[in-house]
Amino acid sequence: MTKSSNDKRIDYVEFSVDDIARSRDFYGKAFGWSFKDYGPDYCEFNDGRLTGGFALGRPGKAAGGPLVILFAKNLDETQRQVEASGGKIVKPTYAFPGGRRFEFSDPDGYELAVWSDK
């Protein structure tokens, strides 16, 4: 499946954790996941089907809470649609290795993110 076919679909899951090394050790031993480090505060995991990440405890996020991340071909247009539909931006668009993303809350208060490789 190409990224374009993933437009506006769930693409990634991120867990806020207190200790990345402990999380790597647990999921590696328990489930055989593989990992790629992106500095001391972030580690990507791959379970063989889905990629996700461990983020070192982010302010306002409880450890262990997942962040569901959707993919969008056009990040700016998707952000406009989120806001026009009643979503609130909780973390403005920022760049990271591989792309850009923003985080938002839906009308019920669920926090999600949207990323793009452009």
C-alpha cells in the first residue's frame, strides 16, 4: 500500500512512556518488535505489520496513553478541514525527520495527530 492510498487513514500509533529503554526491552522480549532510535526522547518500533513510536513523557500526556496518528497527502488542507469541522489544534505543525505533523483534539476531547511526508 502506498502512502497516497493511506490518505486520511490511521497510519501510526505513538505511546507516551516514562522510560524508552524499559519499553524497548519489554516489547522486544515479549513480542519480538524491532526498533530505531531518533535521539534520547524518541524510538520508533515495528511489530512486523505496523510502525509506531515511544515518546518520552510529553507534558500533558499520561504515560502509557497512545496517540493515534493519521496520514495526509496535504497536511495544510487537512488541518483546515479539522478546524472547520470543530477540531482544535493542540500542537501546531512542526517538522521532524521524515515529514511534518500537527496534533489536534476532536469535539469529544480525543487527541490525535496528522502527519505528511511533504
